[in-house]
Amino acid sequence: MSRPAMHLVDPATGESDPEQIRRVFESQQATALAWRQSTIAERIARLKRLREAMLARRDDFYAAFAKDYRKPVVEVEGTELMPVLDEIRHTIGNLKKWAQPRRVWPTMTTAFTSAWIEYQPRGRCLIIAPWNFPLNLCFGPLVSALAAGNTVILKPSEMTPAVSAVMAEVIASIFQPHEVALFEGSLPTSQALLALPFDHIFFTGSPAVGKVVMTAAARHLTSVTLELGGKSPVIVDETADIQASAETLLWGKFTNCGQICVAPDHVFVHASVKDDFVEACRRVVAQRFGRTPDAVRQSPDLTRVINQRHTQRIAGLLTDAKDKGARVLVGGEVDVSTCYIAPTLIDQVPESAEIMQEEIFGPVLPVVTYTDLNEVVNTINAQPKPLALYIFSRDKRRTRDLIERTSSGGVAINHCVLHYAHGNLPFGGVNNSGIGSAHGEFGFKAFSHERAVLKSGPIMMARMFFPPYTGLKQKLVRWTVDSLRLPSLF
């Protein structure tokens, strides 16, 4: 079953052949139809093959991540392999329950019928993954798609070629192209894929590109799941455990060099604890990465920015902020040639600074001092809805109030980022930060059509609506409509 993975890429251009893409897409149609009747055992067997193939290439993934952007082994394990393997474990343990037809009670209008919901594979699916977590965000949705019984075409990012190459080899070792295929390339390959009438598209990336994907999907009325991003705010109030807040927040901010869709983007800190918070952050950075700028630069535990272009972008945000009056509290060192930006905290950042308008997606954390929480809420609500909101507080009533007065894809209280890993929670955004949910049962449903089935019973109430409309039928219909004012029994 194994085949050379790179046969799908033109070595001269780095792009996949559009004609070959079309042929593979068409070849998946027969498989998609056959897989509608695939058993739970068959789907689980595919997931187990994926799991074993990933683990067999563990060391190759270590090397590939180190080559692409110097990602530490612990982060490869914790943020790439672990989420996918946990998704597989969770899915295998629950798939039979998720896929079971679900019976529903009749309503007044549908009395004497029986009905249920069946979960049918959507069919041919496209998964477009980003570069920041190339394995996690490519194979994670693949788990849900396979669990739901779909065929899949995968498109990883061209910015992580070493990781993409290993993923391509993994896929080719366990699937035929008419089942699951992986195409490498950049914009031309994405455009060739988006021109095809897939049954579902799962995209992870920026809101700007998400709009492009949704526009392309609209041409074929293809359903979409869009996992996007945004400027996820943090609130640290005067009741928070400052040391724990600093430790947790900086873990979420500096893991993967801040290149996380749910990374804390900026933090609102109450004025009464601001100095303590900054000092705690200084201690955390020194303890984790080094006590001098040179020690931090040499730390083996810091992932690099993905490339020089993105390094220059983040450096430009930092420079613009400083030019407009921002003060560097921690870090600030930049070396574009080596894609290095030190873990950095800044404050006194004016609202006009670009860093307060654009998603940072890097290791720079603006600290905004506040005294009036209502102003913070108004500021958050004035921006597009973020993917996450993080609240560090011991005040339960205030926390509840903040949740009710704001909108975000998800919320974490006295923690950050970790909600992404919870297999029993829906992970997704709202409006600008995404459409639809992923993970666990929510991912299974994203790749499934919830098909309604109704069966007539021995008494067919609908007969009262069959012409001719006699006086008796009119009375029966009127009585039925009037009875809808009564409380429902189900």
C-alpha cells in the first residue's frame, strides 16, 4: 500500500499538478460512496493505523520540526503528537456512542410518528492546515473526518516543508490516494483544490484567508468549518494569584514562540497589581529561558519564528509601538537573520499602535493598565470577537459577569490555552474568529451530516390537512392550532 509520498509534487515548482489533484479528487468519489456504509470497526482500524504510523516516525518528526523552526522536542511531543494521539484515543473510545442513531420525541404536530437522527459522512473533504502547528492542525481534523467515514485530501502549509514531507510519507504508507491524499504546495495548489466541489472544507488559519476559503466554498455551496484567530485578550484583576497568573500566562504566550491561534494577545492588568505582575513575569522569563539577553538567545527551549518575513513583521509591530511611546519591560531583542525575537513585555502602548490592532502571533505581550473594568469590557466588545478570553481572578461573581458581558470562541478561568486540549469541549470561534467547532464529538459532527428520518405511525394526523377541507377538518385543525398554547410534554 505504501508509495513514494513526494510523487504528487513537481520538484521544479514545488506545486502539485492541478490535473493530478482533479484525478485524485474524482477517484475519491467511489470510495466516499462506499464508506457511507463503513462500520465503526473499519473506521477505528483506520485511526489505529494512523496512530501507529505517526509513532513509527516519531524521531523523524523531531528532526523535521527542528529543521523547520527549531521546535524543542518537549513542544513537539506536547503540542503536536499528544493532541492528535489523545484525539485518536478519545475518538476510538467514544465513536460507537457518537455514531449511534439518536431517537427524538415527537412534537404536537408530529404526534404518532417516530423519528431519529442518523449521522452520515459528508463525503469528500478538504483539510487545509496552517504552519504554526503543522502536524496537530492537519492530522487532528483528519481524525474526526475518518471517524465520520469520509475521504480526505490534506493540504499542509508550504512554510514547514520538512514536517509536510514526513506527514506525506505517513499518509502514503497507510492510505491509497482514493482514500486519503496529501498535496504539497503554496497558493496555486490551494487555488486548484478550492476550485473543486468538495462536500466539506475544514480550514485553520487567519480570518483574512478564511474569507477567501468561504468565498470559494460558496461557489459550490460547500459547508465549511473555519478555525480562525484574533486578538485574544487577558484580564488580570486585583484578586488574582499574581505568581500563578504570570507562570500560566507566559507559558501560553511563549510556547511555540507565541505562534498559537489561542495565544494570549494582550493583557489588561489592574493598576494595584501591575508592578507585582511585571516583576513576577521577569522572574518567570529568567527562570525558564535565562537571566541575560545572551542566555535567553541561547536557550534550547525557545522555538523560533517561522521565517524571516514573519520575524520582520513582528519586529515592525514592536518598533512601531516603541516609536509611539511604548516601553519595553522585558526582552525586546530582535535578530531577523536568525528568526529570533526574545520573550518581550511592553507597556504604555497607545491604542493607535499597530500592535494593538493586528494579531501579534509572536512572543510580544502588551500590558495595559486599567482601573475601571467597564472600560476594559467596552474595549473588548468594540473589537471583532476573539477566539479566546482569559480571566485571572478569584472573584467568582466578577468572572461570571465578564463571561456574560463579552463574546469569544472560548473562555479559560485562571488558565489559558488548555481548553483547546479538552476533548469534551467544542473548540471554535465566533464570527471573525471562526465558524463551527472541532474536537471530540464536535469534530465528528462537523464532518457528519445530521440526517433527519421520520417514520409514519398507525395514526396519520396529517390526513386532516388533506383536501377536501370539510367543516369537521376545519374544526379539528383549529382545535389543534389552539392546543399549541398548552405546555409541551416533551
